[in-house]
Amino acid sequence: MDAFAIKIRKLREVYGYPQEYVAFQMGISQAAYSKKETGKTELSLMGLQQVSQLYNVPLIDLISLTWQDLVVNVVRKTNLPN
């Protein structure tokens, strides 16, 4: 599976958002978002920026960190339950 696909799925799961919510925030259908989350289609630069803003994650972290490190950073920063 695509590294970005894993990252966006894990971020969504950490926040407890349904796919429909994230898709709405990105201005796409749930089916289109699902394809991005499974790696069937790729995120555009605009899509990466939208995900970055939605989860309040620096774009550089979204691009460069492993999904594990990204999730740890998000949980630490937001004090979400783990």
C-alpha cells in the first residue's frame, strides 16, 4: 500500500473521523476519498495540503515522517486518547 495512503488512513483513525467527513472537508466524494486511502489513486499537492490543514500537521511532516512517527506526533500535540 502507498505510504501516503497509510498515513491518511491512520490520521483519520486517530481523529475518529469517518471517511465521509474527510471527503466532505476535501470537497470530494466518499468513494473518491476511499480510493486515495487505499492507494488506488494518488493525492495531489492540493490534497496533501488539505489533509495537512485538516489534521493540523505540517506538510513537511506529512511528506517526510513515517506513519508511526506522524501518529505519535499528532497524539502528543493534540492530547488525543491513544
